[in-house]
Amino acid sequence: MNYQKILTSPIKIGTRKSKNRFLTQAMECCDADKDGNPSELTYQRYANLFKGGAGMITLEAISVTHESRSRDDQLMILPANAKPLETFVKKLKSINPDPLFIFQLTHSGELSSPTFSRRVTVNPLYGYGGDLLSEDDMEKIMNEFVLAAKIAHDAGADGVDLKLCHGYLGSQILRPYNSRKWKYGGSWENRSRFAYELTDRIIRAVNDKNFLVGSKISAWEGFPGGFGTAGPDSPVIDLKEPIALLKGLEERGASFFVETAGSPSITVSLTQAERQHPYIAYLHPTFQKAFKDAVKPETVIIGSNYSVWGKGNKGLQACDPKENTLLKVGARNIENGIVDMIGLGRQSLADPLLPLKVREGREEEIHFCTLCDNCLELLIRQQKIGCCTYNKYYTNILVSIRKEKGRLNQNHT
């Protein structure tokens, strides 16, 4: 198997073409300015990604509302952000015009932080809750998503990823746990209504056949009543509804789907396999194959949880480490028809230049993710986020907040 050739081969997505099989995942990094615009630090991060030349690059979880947000310094996509986003896209495409640049649109719902925004819910989940959303609220939120998609299009983005994963509002509505009797709850027809109507409305409003619409979807959230389970109180994996969602979105014009799993605030190991339990990543190819088998051949399925394989040194048993690397596992899954592209999340923080290094045969120069998950600690603490292993700027942030935490603990005792 020539893994370099497989990973650097082009693929058609809708009417567009990705120059290789790498997707840079949406990684929230909490470094927007006070108005939710890209800061200089945001630009530096994405400039490196554009230099790295992944076929598709996702702009992180950009919020369609200021009212309900999970991160204080989160990127936003409101009318006031339109011009700064247009400038941002233009600068990045001047570095490298090739990558497809996709904006991931999100609303945080019950994951919104009540310390600086309004926490809202479709059906209160134990430990979360919030203000109960009405049907009028949902109409307003849909209008915000549609407006955001139009702003993204006008700013020069190549498409949008409607976030239906990781415990944010899009996935909260889809869960069997959303058993509330209302327009968006109870039956599958009601719970799928938001995703389907939103896709229809965005495609009509943007009215550009070259503008890609897709979604990142958690196949199984891993807790009772989560998406991909058999019922409101069941943890049993049942992919009937995730498969129905894919087919319904595909019928409405979606051209790509990013497979993921879990809800990071509840089942983080399922979302991103950890150093202590790397074998959880073995679940993801199963979900990827289920997705791939369900859609038309031309619909692109992108897999997650590839960072865990690294250069084959992650302590996984019963397999040859030389064959169990990120690049070989990814290429093998593409070759075997399990997935069309591979998504890089933590790995894109560790080395944004990985696609370029693969193309140029410089694999020995790649900085592979160590699965330290210090980037996750920065996220939880609402800090600016990057790789603490390879980028001293973020190492210093981590050291500083840990020292401050130690001082606070000493004062408390």
C-alpha cells in the first residue's frame, strides 16, 4: 500500500474538489477578540494551517449568537463580524488558495456558560438544564443559522458544517432523551425537523450550487438517551436514527459528513481517545463504515479519531506498531472503503504542516500528537488553546494557570 499516494490523492466534494484526503477539524481555541472577530493569534493559527495545505480546513465552532455561548472568547458570525471575516478569508486564501475553507456553525444550547451567557435547553439534562426553549425561540435560532450561512458565503467561505455533534444544541435536539412533547421533540419526525429544515433553508437562502453544506455528527453519544441510542433511557448503541439523519440530509443537498462520537463534557474519551485508553479509537472505523455504507458513493464521509495513532507508539496491543500509524491506518481505511478522508484535530494543533510534509516525503519531520491533552485543559479553563508540547507560547499559558491554581488552593487551605 502506497499510503502517501492515497492520502495525497484528490477527491470531489459536491461540485468542488479537495486536493488531498486531509480535513483539519474544527478546534475551538478561545482567541477571538472582544467582538468575536478573528484576532492576530487566530490568524497566525489558520495561516499555518493554510501553509500546511490540508484539502479541507474547518473554521472552529463559530457561534451564530452572542446570547448563548460556551466560550467567552469564541468566534462569532453576526452581521457586525461580516467584514472582519471577509478580510480574514481573503488573507488566508492569499497564502494558499487551494484548501476548501468550511465554517462550522454552532449554538451551544445547554453547554452555554451561565457565567457570561444564557444557558438554554430543549429538555433539561441532569447536571445541565437551563431556560426551556420555545418554538418561537427555535425559529429565531434557525434564522440566526441561515443569516450566518449567508455571511459565511459572502465572506468567501466554501461551505458550512452544521454542527450536530458533541453535545451542542444540534445534537441536544436529536437525542431520544428529547422526549418533551413539542414541535422539536418526542418522535423522530419532530427531533429531526430542526436539522432538515435548517439544511433546506440554508441551501435556498445561499442559492449557490458551489457552496458546500455538510454536518459533523456524533454517531453515538455514549450515555442513556444520547443520540445513537435505543431510547430515552437506554445506553444501547442503535445507529438507526444516525443513519436516517445522514440519508435525510443527503436528500436535501448535504455533500459531506464528518463522523464523530461522544459528548466531550460527558463522554470525552469517546470523542477523543485518551493516552490511558487509546483502544477506544477502534470504535470509530465501525461508525465510519456504517456512515459510508448508508450514503451514495459520491457523498464524502470524513473520519475522526486519527490523531491517536501517531507514529505507532501509543501502547496498543496485539498489532505491529510499524503498521498502526496515523498515516497507514488512515490510508488503509480509505483504501478499504471505510472512509473517504481523515480528520485531524489534536494532531492539527501539534503540527499544522502535516499534509505538506506528507506530500513532500518529509514524514520524519512530523510532530505527532502525544495525547497529553493539555490542550483540553486549556479549553476547560477558557484559555487560549494550542499545542503545549510543541509550542512554547501555549506551554507558558498552561504553566501560568497551574501556578495560579496552586496559589488559590494554598490560600483556600
